[in-house]
Amino acid sequence: MVGAVADGAARVKLQLIVDKKSQPLYANLSWKIADYDLPNSPIGKGTLLNGDVPTDSVPLVFNADGVAEAIYRAPDSFVRWGAGSTIEGNDKKSAERKVRVILGGNNSSKYNRSIGSIRLKRPPVVLVHGLWGDGRQESAKYSWKEFEPKFNQKTFYDIVSVDYHETNADNFASNARFVRSRGIDRALGLMTDNHFAAAKVDIIGNSMGGLLPREYCRNNSDYCAKHIRKFITTDTPHLGSELANLIQSVNLTPGAGCYNLLLKVNEQGKSIWSDSQHTLLRGALVDLSKGSPALSILAKLSFKAIVGSALSNVLAYDISLKNMWIGLVYFCGYQPDMSYELPVPPYVATPMFLEDNDRVVSVTSQKGTSDEQYRIFGVDHLTVLGDPRTATKIQEWLEKP
């Protein structure tokens, strides 16, 4: 290993190999860690461990093979918060920083020799797309194609995108397994391949992608506690979406105009039904309904939420979402709210949301039980990821200790 990620858990084994004849020269010395910029400060340098107990130094003890070892644990934040505005500012602009490995005297002797460095970088980031999304970076339909360049403009983050586009309309339980196999484990393996110790990842989930980590952690709480550092959701229906409830009710009345609208959406490549007779809804559409059993049992993880909200009297931000609502107004008699006026025959449509929304999910549902929220006005469900405010706020949250 050449370094570690600043996740508060990654460990690096330090080794010094000395022939038996030379070992007396190292008597009464200890392993120590120091920061290049702050040699006498504990801020942001990580710690040595005595078992699992943090310690400032570990005595240099050679085994029969002439090997002396110590374990270093990385700090929990890449930015050295509390070290002053200059150092904090420099860290925010840097992809890596280093700490020194020192052999020092046990009794504050003058002997203090630097024998190497440990490189530190930010934890890897796992992206989880939503319903009908695509996690393949090479795909033209890549869900994060507008977000990722803004978020990782300075290439500070090693990013892994979970892809489950083949089964994305299946129920939560079916797709949740990919959070680990195609996300967390893959990201940690990537860091190991690049010779950086890593124990935890940061997860960003968009829309339904913010529910799948909660579903996975429902039955794997110990694994999640060990390997997830921070969890952020964007426009996620933590309490479900009225739109999913509408689709369920429409599914019960085949042949109606609103049902025919679903047929058209299904023909456009959206997986609405799991059977050729168009009677059985895909599991995700059932699970996403307000009050669904699947929502009620999700793990109550700590997370922060980006909350998108469309402005009144704005027709649409995304043309496909606009066209969907034109169909819902015309064929189903529903509009998002009273502020959303669509160019259809003049009759009164029923508001689907009784509060602010992103044209798919209400603000209350997006907040869920989050620890902190950031409201972005002037976006809809399909444009929130492309807004630079989203990338900037997520960067800020990930940097904080």
C-alpha cells in the first residue's frame, strides 16, 4: 500500500526490516506519525493503534525475522478542519496530501528520523441510479452524465457507478443486492488495486437509487455500518410518490384512456408490466407507492437529502417530463399542482400533489427522515442532477467531518 483514504477506518501496516547485527542501533525508538505542515498537531494526521486503541507512538520491537511492525489508521476527514483557513483551503483544492512516518526517541530525544510517507485521498464514491436509469458510463443514457463532470471536475474522487438497468423496474429487494456487489465491494477493490487502503465509501443515490441502499442495509446492518461513511440522496421518494399510486389505480381499469397512456409509455421502453397481458405491474412501481409495505421496512439510515422543487408557472424543465404530464392531464385528468398549466383543452384537472414537488415526488417525501436537507428551486425530477448547485452541495457535505 502507498496510502489510505481518509475514512476514519482504513488501516496500513508499517514494516521495518533490519538485520540482527544492526538492530541495537534502533534501541529505544518508536513508530510515530507527523503531518508535514503541522508537525506538532494531531489534526488530520490519523493515528497509530495499540490493538484498537489510538496511540501517539508504538515501540519499535523486532521479531525473530528482524521485522518491526505498527498499524496506522487514517483520519476521518481529508480536509484538516480546525487547522486554519489557509490549510483548510489548500486541502479543498488538493487531490492528495501526505503524512510522515517517523522513527523517534521514546524520551523526547533528539533522534527523530522520517523514513517514509503515507498518501491520503478522499473515500471512493458510489453512485446508484433510479428507476429506468442506466449506470453504464459508456452508455448514451448514462444517468450521471451531467452530474459527474460537475461533481468530479478536479478528479478528486474515484467513482464507481452501480448499474442495474436490465432489472431496474423490479422490486427493491431484487435490485438492492447490486449496491454491494456492483458498488461498495467494487469501489473498495478499486482502491486496493491502486494500492490505497480503504474501508468505507460514500454513496449518492438518485430517485429510487436512494432507497436501494436502505433496502440492502435492512438485512445487512453490520456490513453497512462498517463500509458506508456518508449517504446522500437526490430527489428520492423516501415516503413514496403519488405518481406510483396513480399507476397502480390505473392498472385496475384496463381499456380506459389513462391505461392506454401507460401502454404508450411501456412501448417507449419503460418497464411498466412484468407480463405480456399487461396486468402485473413491475415490483418497483408497487414498492414506490405511498404506504407500500416495502417502504415501511426500509432501514433508517443516517442521510442528507437534496430536495428538488419546480417553480410555479414554469411549464417544464425537461421536455420528456412535460410530455408525460400533458398525457396525464389529457387522458387521466391529473396535473402536478395548481401552478402547472399545460396546453390542453380547458377543463379542471385534479392536483396530484398538495404541496411543492419536483413533478414526480413531493418535497416532504424527498426529505423523509434525513438529518439535513438542501432545497434547490427551479428543477424537476429529471434536471436536478444536472444543476451545478447539486454537485456543489454534495461536495460540501462529503468534505465535512
